[in-house]
Amino acid sequence: MKVEEKQIDDQMTLSIISSRKKYLWAFLFLLLALGSVFAIVGTNKSFSLFSFFAFLKEANPLFLILAILSMLGFIVSEGCALTTITKSFGYKHKKSNGFFYSAADIYFSAITPSASGGQPASAYFMLKDGVSGPIVTVTLFYNLMLYSISILIISFFAFLIFPSLYFELHLVSKLLIGFGFLVQFLLIALFYCLLYQDKLLFSICRFVLTILSKAHFISNVSEKLTKLNKVMEKYQENAKLLKGKKKVLLKALFFNLLQRSCQISVVIFVFLATQGSIDKVVPIWTMQSFVILGAYCVPIPGAMGVTDYLMLDGFKLLLNSDIAVNLELLARAMSFYICIFVCGFAILGKYLSIKRSSKK
């Protein structure tokens, strides 16, 4: 392993496996999860555990199984997108490798603010499988860009299909979804400038840093600009690696779109399992597309609270309050909490396997 790759590897190990951080994020995750559940339950005075389990007991097992398969498809799809890009550079993976890359990204994105731990965790396992540092960087960078594009594509079509649903939501929900759209749009614009308009982006950053310096918010502007220029040059070099590979990027985009569809399908199948009303499938699909968009408006681990609020607000437009609360709790449990448990268990097993192999 090269010196640069070994340094990245060591940094990933420290950032992911640090006990203090691990327990801190786990505690914060649990606190936010409990707070979200109690907040949702508190919106319906007639809610009880007895009524919830009765709701679950009446669910159609077949559709619940399909919901679980969709949840697994959510994990697998991202893995396919990542391995599609790395395979274009000649790397051969076991079929299970992509699953672990995806599981690491999903798990650590869910428990860290702004999903900051997801990509480093995914990079750690990619490096352990022998993927070089530059290829890891370009793979994760492009996949993040395709991730944002897929969210906007699905949300755009959802709005075209059922625009009235957005306008019927409460003002807070509209603002969250609107801000989520703005965040994704700005991210895509940033990716584009970083790859193809680097001089323009550098000029904008220099202008912003100069203003902040004059306002005495930051110091050493020249040093920060030098670091920024080096980072941009690094991404420019990595971007050249994928030039002429449009088919690869389109295939990776397809898997990102599939991942978003699987995420939404979990909720659809839970709804069909408990209600079976086909006529409301399209509105719920549309609402979940808006939820995914709005979930990225604030840097909260797993978008807990925000996602729950948006789901409940949308469900209450389509169903009575009792069913809306029960459906939100069950759908959120299967699409998020069980998914996080599966991902955490998978990467723990993978990590222990790597450690055992390194000792031999």
C-alpha cells in the first residue's frame, strides 16, 4: 500500500472506530430517535401500544416481506452504483463488497451530523479491498453528485404527477421541502463548478473569503485560498479519470434512482400491508418523494424529527389521524431504524473479519 493510501487508511480507522465518538453518536442517535417517536405519538391522544400492535397484527405479511426486500434493495442499489464506477477502472469485487460499502455509508450517514461520517466509512472498506486512494475519492465524489441528481429527478416527476399535494401541506413542510430542493440544487451546481468551472468557483470562494476576512470572521485568507486551490486541483485530476465514461455514469445514475425508488417502496408496501387502498399509492409515493427532498434541509443525524414531521403531515392529508400515526411509526421503523440495524450489524461483522485477517 502506498504511503498516501496508508495515511488515508489510518485516518479512516481512527475516525470510524474511535470509541468515544462511537458511543457519543450512538447516544445522540438514541436520544433523537426517542424524541421523534414521542413527538409523533404526542400528536394523537388516542394512541396506545395496544392499538399499534393491533394495527401491526392486521398487516398483510406478504406486503411486509416486500417492504423488507425493498429496504435491502435500498442498501444493495448504492453498492451496485459504487462498484459500477470502481469496476470501470479494472477493479474486480466480490458481489458482497458493494453491500458493505453501502452499509457503511448508510449507517454512519444516519448517526453523524450532515452525514459527515458516511463517505469516510465507505472509503475505509474500499481501501481495505485494495481500491487505490484516488479511485476511492473519484468514486465517492461522483456517486454523491449522482445521489443529489437522482433526488431532484424523482422529486421533479413527483411534483408533475401530483402538484396539489405539495400546496396542501402546512407552511413548515413547504419550507422544509423548498429548502431541501435548494440544498440539492446548490450541491449539484457546486459539483459542476468543481469539475468543469474551477476558475469560476475559485473566484467565488476568494470573494466570499475576502468578505469574511474584512468582517473579521476569519483570518489568513491567503493560506486558506492555497489549501482550497490544492483541494480543487486534486478533484480536477480525479475527474479526468472518468472522462469518456458516460455509460458508466449513466449506469451508476440508474442505480441511484433505483435506490431512491426502493426507499419509497418500503413505505408503499407498508401502506398496502396495513390499508390496501390502491387509489392512494400514487399520492403516498409523491409524498415520500417530497419527504426525501425535505430531509436534507437540516444537518440532523438521520434527518430524525424532520422526516417524521413531513411523513405525518402528508399522511394526515390522505388518512385519518389514528391510521396516519400508526403508519408513520411502522413505515419509519422499517425504512430507517431496521435498515440502520442491518447496516450496523453488517459492517461490524466485516470490520471484525478484517481485523482477524490482519492478525494472521
